[in-house]
Amino acid sequence: MTTPDPDPRRTPGAAPSGGVSPGETPPAEGGTYGISHPEPPELRKGWGPMPIVLIMAVVALVVVGLIAMVVTLVV
């Protein structure tokens, strides 16, 4: 198990002044960026006609039911 704050005298690569010797730490960031080759575009599938028809049918049934409830309350 490693301790979160090791003894600096026993830390490998640590210089006596408290820093680290050159080459002991990795660079802050890489020199390359982006992707190496273009990725294929995502396949975007739109809504088919059947789900839209089903949703519209359910909405119509709800509207008809609400109108029927209002009519029974008024009469």
C-alpha cells in the first residue's frame, strides 16, 4: 500500500532540492490532436410513419374521451 504523502527522501527521481530531474515526469500534454482517420457518419433514423400514426390515434382517442366527459357533465 502506498501512502498519499511519501517521504521525499525515498521518492525515486526526486532531486535533493525538492524538484525532479529532467525527464522524470511526462510532458504536460501531447503534441498530436484529433483523429487519425475520418470516422463514418452516424446513422440517423427518423421516425417512421407507423409510430407517428399510433401516437396521433392515441391523442385523438384521449381528446374524444375528454370531450365525452365534458358532454356528460353538461347534460
